[in-house]
Amino acid sequence: MRPRLSDLHEEPGEWHRRGLRHPDEIASLVHTRLLENVPADPTYRDFFTTG
């Protein structure tokens, strides 16, 4: 019996096999980026390198 597509969507391993990230992993990354890792105001070095 073949697995149902909806069952495969729930498995992170199936996403990884195809070179993708599971939607829950993406949501976690966005949460971390937006809520926990908020950068300070931009500074000169954010845009230009010295040297």
C-alpha cells in the first residue's frame, strides 16, 4: 500500500530527501529571526567594510 501524500507532508525526512525544509522548521527559523534575534539599529559596518 502506498503512503498517502498528506502523511508524507508530515514527515520532515521526506522534505529533506527532496532538498527542502519542513514547514515547521521554516516557521521556527522565522520566529527566531524575527522575535529572538532582533538586530540593533544598523551601523556603518553593516553596509561597508573597512580595510
